[in-house]
Amino acid sequence: MSTPSKEHQANVLINLAVLKLFSDQSTFIIGELPREKKHWFNTTVRAADNFIKEVESGLSEHNKETLQILTDALNNGITDLKKDLLTHIS
């Protein structure tokens, strides 16, 4: 099997970072969903966490570090976006 291209590796890392961000941000919804929706949401978060763990185990140390940098950058972006959004919500 050939080595994945840099573009492919970038796409994988970006998608993993988005999933990690989803999982991290999911804690803000705890206690907000009715029972059935809570079940589906929790199942989705667990599936995302398991997928992330599985894919991360195959990453090089360099790509694991890059993934953490991407995840942190996305988290910072979401934090800034939330600050801006709060000024527009009445």
C-alpha cells in the first residue's frame, strides 16, 4: 500500500480534529436533552471517541502533535465565535 499524500493526511487530521472538538464541546449539552435525544447524542459521542482512539493509534507522533495543535486552534476559534455570537443573541 502506498504512503498517503500530504493532502490526504491533512484531510484525515482536520476531520479528526473536528470530531475531537465535537466530543470536547459536547459537555456543554449535558443535562440539556430529553431522554431519547440524550441517548442518541451520547451514543454519537461515544462512537466518535472510539473512532478517534482507533485512528489516533495509527498516527505518527508528529501527526499526533499536529492533531493536538489543530484541535486547540479549532477550540480557540469556537471560543472566539461564541464570544461574538453572544453579542448578537437577544
